[in-house]
Amino acid sequence: MSGGPELMTHHAYEEPDGHDDDVLDEDGKPVLTPEQRKKRRWKIIRRVGYGFVGVFLVLPAIAFVITYFLVDVPSPTEVAQNQSQAVTYLFADGSPMGKDVPRGGNRVLLTPEQIPDVMKHAAIATEDDSFETNSGFDVGGLLRAVYNQATGGTGGGSTISQQYIKKATDNDAPTLTRKWTELAKSFKMNQTYEKKDIITAYLNIIYFGRGAYGVGAASQAFFHKEAKDLSFSEAALLAGLIQQPGRSENPKVAQDRWNTALDRMVKNNYISAADRAAAQFPTPIPLEDSKQQAGAPPAFVVQQVKDELAAHDIPEDRYYSGGFVVQTTIDPKAQQAAEQAATDAMKNQVDDNLLNALVAVDPKTGGVLAYYGGKPIVQVNGQDQAGRDWADTPQNPGSSMKPFDLTAFLKMGKGLDAKFDGSNNRTFDGRVVRNAGPGSSCSQQCTVSEAMMRSANTVFYDMVLNQTKQGPVKDAAREAGVKTKNDDGGQSIISTKDNNISLGGGETQITPLDMASAYATFAANGQQRARHFVQKVTNGQSEVAYEASTDAKSAFDSDADKSRQIAGNVTEALKPVIDFSKLKCPNGHECAGKTGTQQHTKVAGEPAWAANANSQTWMVGYTPSVSVAAWVGGDGNKPLHGKNNSPIYGSTIAGPMWQKFLSLYLTGKPGEKFDKVDRIGGEVPPPPSSDVATTTDATPTDENQGDGDNNGNGNGNGNDGDQGGNHGNPSSSPTTTPKHTKTPTKTDTPTKTDEPGN
């Protein structure tokens, strides 16, 4: 009896792996035979395999089944209740501005029979060519998406069912939990509904652009027809736009997406190659085919808000689906003042080509206080069409560019007391640069301060060409807040390829919105704040979805005090311009600013008066609490005129429009003065007043109003630095110097070492 257990124990310990414990290696471990080692390796492999199957297949399968039974698939009716919601707009003070209601808000859910096969086929070919056979998700597509994400490629792996779930739940969070439940819901949808019902549900909720959710609304918004009447070409355009609905109004994008959809329809045998070859692009109806709804916020403000929100994770396809309340930065008093000033400026004008815009920005926050971009609805051939937003359209800034010249000059450590030759008809490497007529020239030792007041072209052309160079001027404008194309994602263009940048001509074009924002940085003592139209956005649950930052950064130098000093010196140079241009600042307030004019380039067939006409005019100025850009000009190079075909200037219409806005807006507000700063480069005498000079051309005439602009495109067409600027008598130049200067004995002109444009 006692031997049995001992024998079992002996076998258990002696040979658990079939080896002899008596044979040990030098470390005391049993020595295995080759057969024993092979068995042990396979045992390990089997155990790892069982673990892999359990962890990566069995457990996920169990979890997927559990998730499958826990989730629900939202119906199109439920989704529709959360889409196409009006967006409520508030003024800065919380008072109502209006509601932005989507065009497709009153849509109906179509049945499978009401959506033509060409529309279904176009969507399937473009978005999910395995739709007819997949079970809600496409393994190959998922693997491609993972590969693209890992390698930085483009393209996702979402099926139509997954896209439906994503839009239905309004959840696009890049999390594994969201993707997991999306897969379960997509699979469940395909087990619950027929394919014809799934594609119908998808086409009833997907966003196409133009505020249109669902193909029923989209067919009306783009083609003014019922969905059942869509042609295969129209269906291809709508299907193509599903990927980029926010760019539906971009002709190139629309054309490219249409071509992509048609090519995929051919590949999937939905249309023939002959149909593809014969297809004509279906031009959509005009964007605004009906007047703006009563009680709606200003159309151009709405578009700016949409653009801003799209840049902060609220794209257009979410804009109408969140029940959002947008509290803007628009001040109701300022907006009313802007609209009144802009409207009154156009009264009694005889030139039908005149257009105008006005933008006001708060220097202390960067918030846009008022925004007038022209009429949102215009008549074209008797039809109402969307107007162009002229406040966000770049134009030649003319002499309103000169403060950026000065900023670059001050950043070099040079000051307002530096002297240049401000006389008329100066030659720079073969180019004759003229001042803009009576009152715009000064002595051969003209201080920068006086040159800014008189807007002496020869001084600033010389300053940029021979001292600052063009690049630093562009840098100064961008540092102040000008958002350029390519570099900053804006609309403005600042060209450094020639010296026309110094006078705001040539290819340099800046929007009124950018000018108001940039001058706000001068008003804010060199602190730049990102301009914005939105204070905050709350969703349907009163949760904050977005809130704008008002943080500031030093614009012109990393040292805040140095940036403050530079901005303060610019302000000191711009303060005398107001009186010199025969404009007035509201009582109790200090103002600074600059006029600007771009000369028209005369073309064959135009009347004689067009030779002296201008095409763009500006007045940009500020107080410590508001920066305002007023623009009056034409669409392109059009000769503009006042009564009796007289030319208009920055101080003719734009100046009074700017002045009226300030008068209306600042009424009742406490007076304000600019902060004092030390002069860069040493102390200088006070700038001259407009009645100091003894010559007859020292005080601006009604035609010139102190606006000395000499702009061009450098092509020798009569509108560049060597030809333009003859707003008054092109040959007039001062015969005596102002009283505060001595007659120079020599010309204090910087040495010219570079060709214009270098």
C-alpha cells in the first residue's frame, strides 16, 4: 500500500516532460533530446495561438454580439428632426440679430421610388462601390484606411452605411469606441433593412452644400427640380459634392467632383462610355435665387461666421445640425452706423460704377464691430443675384500702405525726424516718380513726419527702395494683421517683386477687412489680436461649442515695449493727416489715419477725362477704441468720377464716410487720447499744420485733399511709379520750403544702389 503513492509521486517528479532528471547540464537543468525540444516548441506555439484566438477573435466576437444587441440604428425621421435647424444670431450685447434658416429646411423624406436610379447609382459609385455586397463595412476599405492613416495618405474606408451612422449620430470623434459602435450599427443596419432602404435613408440625410440636407432639398437648391427628374449628369454633380459640400460654389472643385463621379459610374457599368463622352456639365442655378429672408442676419456677416466656425471644427455640414446660438462681436450701434454711413455716401453720386465697403474692428479684442460689404442682393439683367462682399475683396490700397513702409523703417531704428528729398519728379534708376499734385510735395530735406502728412510719394518710394527694401514692408503688414493668400489663408496679396509695394500699387491688393484689422494693431499700441466675428457658440444643450480667444501678441518686436514704441510713432505720424485731409475727429477724441488712392489706367476708347481718373479710394483710421477702413472704388480698373467728371480721391467720398461712421458710433462715448511714447531716433519738432507753408500748393485743393498717391503695376502703362500720380498739376512742385525748415544746400537723398523692384 505504501509503495503505490510513492511510485506515483516518483513518476510525477521524475519525468514530467519525458526526460531523465539524472542527466543535467552544467547549470543543473535537464538535458532535452531533439524530440523533446520540438514537442515543447509546439506546445508554446499552440498556447500562443489559443491566446491569440481568444483575445483577438473570440472576445471581440462576443463583444461585437453584445454591442449589436445594445445599439439602435437611428431612422431618417429621427435624424431629420436634428438637421436643418435654424442658427440663431445675437449681437455682441446679447440682443437678437436674426436667424439663419437653411434653404432645405422644409424638406420631405423621399421614398425609394421617388429617388431615381441614376442618383442612387451615382452615390454608390462615388462613395461605396461595394455597397451591394458588403455587410455594412468593407474589410478591404478598412485596411486601406489604416494604411493611408499610417503612411500619411488620403482616403477613408467608410461605407455608405457607416457614413449614414456617422451623420445620423453627428459623431465623428477619432476614437476606437466611436468606430466600434459605428461598425456594429452599420452591420445591424444591413441585417435589418434592404439595400434600397439603406441607400434611400443615406440620400435623405446626407449634406450636399447650399444648406441642403437630403437629395430632395439638394435637387431644388441646385437645379430647381424634383429629385425624380434629375439627369445622370446632375446626379453625378450632387454625388460628387458629398465629399466637399462646403466648396460647392467653387467652379473648379465642382467640375472636378463631377468628372470623378462620372468616371466611377462608367467603371461600375452604371452609364456607358458613350454617355460619359456626351455628358455636359450641369451648371447650377445662381446661389441666391430668392431674396434674403426677413429677419435674417446680414448675409456677409453670416458667411464670415461660417468661415470662422469651419476653421474651428464646426464645418458647414454641422452648422445647421447643432441648434447653435452664435453670439457675434457685432455691435448693434456700430452696425447701424456703418450701414447708414455707407448708404449716405452713395446718395447723389453720379457714377453708377461706384461701390463701397466699411469695416470697424475693436483694437482691444480683435472683434469686428461693424461689417458692411455692399448690397447682399443685386439686380443683374432684371434678376436678383447674390452681391459680392467688397469688404473681403482685395484692392490696391494706395497710400494707405505707407504706414507699413514707416513701420519697417522704424523697426530699423530710424525715426520720424529722418530726412528725404520730398520734391516732385524724382528719378530712380530711370523712373520718374511724381507726387500727386498740389500740397503733396515738400522740401529736399523733408522729414518723414511731414512726408506722411503730405503723402509725398517720392519719400516713401525712396525709403523702401533704398533703405527698408520690399520684404520688411510685407512683413510689417502681416505682423499688423493682414492675412495674405497662401501664407496666411487670407484674400490679400502683398507683392515684393517690385517697388510698387511702397505706394500700394501694382500687384499689392488688400481687403478693407484686413486694413481695419491691421490699423487696429497701431491703435492697440503694437499688440495684435486675431480678428474674429464670433464671441462664442452654444449648442442645443447650452454647452459652449466654440469661444474665440482675445489673447494678444507683440506685433512688431518680441519686446512688448519696443512694439508699443513703434506703433506709437506710427500713430504720431498719422495724427496730422486727419486735419490735412480736411477731415474731423469727433470732439474729445484723438484720431489717426491715412487716405489712399489708386489711379486708373486709361485704355483705348475711354473719354478724355478718364486719363486723370482714379479706380480705388480709401480712408483708414482709428481712435484708441475703434479702427475703421472705408473703401470707395470700382470693380477692377474702372475710371471713377464725381460731378462734371471730376476725379475722386480718398478724402472725397471714403473720407467723409469714415468720418460719419465715427461721429455716429462715438456719440455719447467718453473721450479718448492716444498713449504717449518716446520718439524713435530722437526728439523732433511738432509736425507742421496744413496752413504752415507759404506756397500756393501747400494747402490741398478740393481735388487733392492732401492725398498723395502714386501707384502702379510697374508695366509702364501710365499707372506705375514713373508715370502715375498726376492727380493735379503733374509738373507742380514747391518753389519755397515750409517755414519750419531751412532751404537745403544739398540733397539729402539715400544712395540708390538697387534697381526698382529689388
